Amino acid sequence: KNSDHEFMVYEKEETLSLDEGYGIQLAANSIKILNQIDFNKIDNEKIFHPNTLDFYDIQNKRICDLDLSKFNTNESKYTTLQRSTLIEYLKEGIYTQHLRFGKKIKEVSELKEKILIKFDDNTNDLVDYIIVADGIFSITGSFFEKKKNTPKYKKALAIRVILKSKSELNINEKNISLLMGGNTHIVLYPINKKKELNMVCVIRSKKYDPDNIKSLVEKVVLKQNPSLKKLFDNDI
């Protein structure tokens, strides 16, 4: 919104994936920032405001809770939604004229107190600042740091599912629920007003077959609580 500054977002993919996508949680502080670019105008049916984080053991026995609403203001509330909903809003409402696709950085160098970015499509751009924001698997970061940027794998993987119907668990589906077990935990939370739930199950295991995740679920999760089986009957 500050016309004194020009910006451009470079995306290496040819398009942004706007498939159904999985959930994301946004704390009140990030909503306050997003509201600076009119996030408060987003379709209210596509978001949810959970007030409480409920803690359970893996047997679905409630332990305690955390009141999230005490961090809220009238304008900025803890919010959950689908990632694709957020991306689509940012793309259509903010970045359409400031977004270039198919831009993979090949080289970065300094030129007369500016930064010269060369892309592998034989184009380049001259800028004052460059912000690298492409995650823990960043390739771009290697242009600026000498050390090799390799994530440390802790033998854990995340399994994600969108639940279209009731979870059939003894939980409050208007809250965020965290079930904690041995070498696993499960998070469930609403992502819109249609009562759809996002589920993420994190499992730590030294050995697993990526083509047979359900056998790992049975070995680690369902062995501790067989009644959770219906959570994994959907596409994972």
C-alpha cells in the first residue's frame, strides 16, 4: 500500500496450486498484519475462529485446555482455514500484478550497490533488496549462505487428511484438539463454517515405506487406540 516502494514476487512454479489443500492456523498477531492488506474482507464462510485448544491423551481422555480467545481483539482473532483459501486471496487481491511465474534463480551478484538477479530463463532484474522466503528446503538460500542448507531429518513424517464428516471422536469440533501418544500426535481443527476438519498426524519412526503409510499408522497409532481408525479411512 506504500506507493514509495515497488515489489515483485518471483515464483519458480508455472502456476500456484489452488487445489483443495490442507489447513493452516493463523495466530491473532498474523491476522492483525494480514488485515493491513484487507484480509478482514475475506468470505467469512471460508474461515473459522476456534476459541480453545484442547489437550487429550491418545486414548481420547481430556487433560486440559488453553484459552486462545484471550489473545484476540475485535479485529484480530485466532483463525483457521485452508491454505488454498489464503493463497487464492493473496493472489487475487494483492499480488496479481506483482507476481511472476516460472522464475528460478540461477545467479545473484552485486552491481553498483544494487542486486542483480539472473534467472534460468535468461532474464534478469536489478533490485535494492531481495528476501528469500522459500522454506526449509530453500535452494535460493544457498546463494547467500556458504553453509549447506540441509534440514535435519528427525525420523518423523506428517500425514494429512481433510475430514468431510464428523470425526466421531469425543471432541469439541469447534476447538483445536491435540491428541498426544507415544511417538505420535494428532491435531484436528475446523477450517471453515461447513464443519470440515483438518487432521495432521505426526509419526516418528526409524523405518517406513512411503507407499504403505497405512501399515505404519496401524503399527504406531492404531495399536495405541484402535478407535481412531476412521480418521484414516479417507485419502491421506
